[in-house]
Amino acid sequence: MTTPLRIGFKVSPANIGWQRMHDMWQRAGEIGAFDSAWLFDHFYPVDGDGSCFEATTSLANLIPLVPGLQVGHLVLANPYRHPALTAKIASTLDHQSGGHFVLGLGAGWHVPETQAYGMDLDPLGARLRDLRAAILVIRELLRPEAGVWPTDGGDSSTTGGVSLEAPPYRLRHARNDPLPLQGDRLPIWLGVQGLQVGMRLVAELADGWNFSGAFSPDEFGARMDAIRRNCDAIGRDPGEIEISAQLRLSVADLSSALATSRRYIREGVRHMILYLDGREGVEAVDAIVREVVTPLRED
């Protein structure tokens, strides 16, 4: 059975004021054309100098504008936060969204901001190793046992909770209370793009995968093939993994955006995410609904 197509929007929170960001999300929530809403996770814009709102606090404030929509980040950079903090953020945002939060994770890549803050990035192989460990930590903190405290007078620092060795991380009788509304079903999507280690991580650990808008559509098929091969190798049904792609677009060329979206959908995308430059304003939301979303729904 074919999974119904889902369509989301993503707004870059860079080089715009908060009111414009608010108004774009509010319009998207009012118009009723989208299934999901997303932000990115950067401290600097990715296309030069300028302002940029922080990802997790921004989403917390924007969630009430899009009630009922799936919400998340594409993607949170693992090196920026300890995974225990990420698990707490995910649990909190899941409560705020009524159980509609998706935890998107990546290995980090934006050198200008990491250098500026003294967060030197390890080589990619080490970052992927740490990302895998972080996923294991977060999964452990989503288990029911992580939300239980002793009721018999026991010492919570030495009993119960969850414990895990996942170098460079360690849990010792750790709690995550409250657990997310979705519990251990809270979906984790990965934004990794590498054909070797990245797609293996997706097959092994992810509920969803997002194809980055930084890559050409011509590179999508090879990654889909790699996901299928890795799923076959471990005996997993690739249909369990929600395949999404984000497409950066401009209101000046929405016909190309529609054609590219249709191509992704033909090649296996079931969650199409339209990535707007916030500087284009509220009018851009109406334009993409009219010129891209509506035709895709009618296909």
C-alpha cells in the first residue's frame, strides 16, 4: 500500500526579524495546506553573515501557530548539544506540540559557526561515530524505565532509571521525566547524506531520512539504493523508514520547484518539504501553496 504524500514547509530563521518569522508560520498554520513545519539548527546563516535565531527556543514559540502539524528540525546538529539535553528538549517539545514532534539529527558541518564558538568539528568519521552513540543514548532515555523514580525509598542515583555505555557518552541511572507523549515511539529522522556510513546508520537506527536540499536531485537515487541495500543486509523493511526531501525554492521560479518535487515523489519521497527563504515573507507562503502544494495534492 502506498503511503499518502505528506507536504511540509521549512523557513530559514536567518536574516529576518521575529515578526516576519511569526507571520509566515501563522499564515502556514491558517491556510491548512501543510502536514508539517520545520526549522534548521544554526547559529550563523549558512549563506553569509547576518542574524539567526536559535532553533529550539524558536520552535517552542512557533508551535502554537501550527496546531496539529508535525514539527521538528532538519536537523539538530549533534555536536552542539549533549544527547541527554537533546532528549529533554525533544520530550518538552513533544508535550508542547501535543505529541507531534520529530527529532531530526545530523552530524554537524557548518565550520564558520563552530570555529567562532571554539567547537572545533572532529573529522566526519568521528562525528558519525558520536552521532550513532547519541542516538543510542536518546533511545535509552525514551524508554519507559527512564521515566520511573523509586517508590520504595531507594536511592535514585544508584538504582533504576537507564544506564548505558556509548562512548563518548555515559548514562548512570538516568531519568527523563516527563517522557514524551509519544514515548519511545517518538520518531528520529537522520539528515546524514553519506553513501557508506550515513545510509547504514539510516537503515540501522532511523525512523526517517531527509535528503538535504544542498545536494542535486541527481544524487537522490544512489542514496535510496544504499538505504535499501543496508536494510536488506540487516533484514529490515525499508518501508519502515519515512523518506523525505527538502527543496529550497524561490517564488521567482515555482514551476521548477513543482517539477523537481514531482521528480522526488516519483523516485520514492513520501514527505516533501518546501524550504522558503524567510526574507520572501508571508506572500511566499501563499504562492507556494497555489503553485506547488495544490498541484501536488491534485496529482
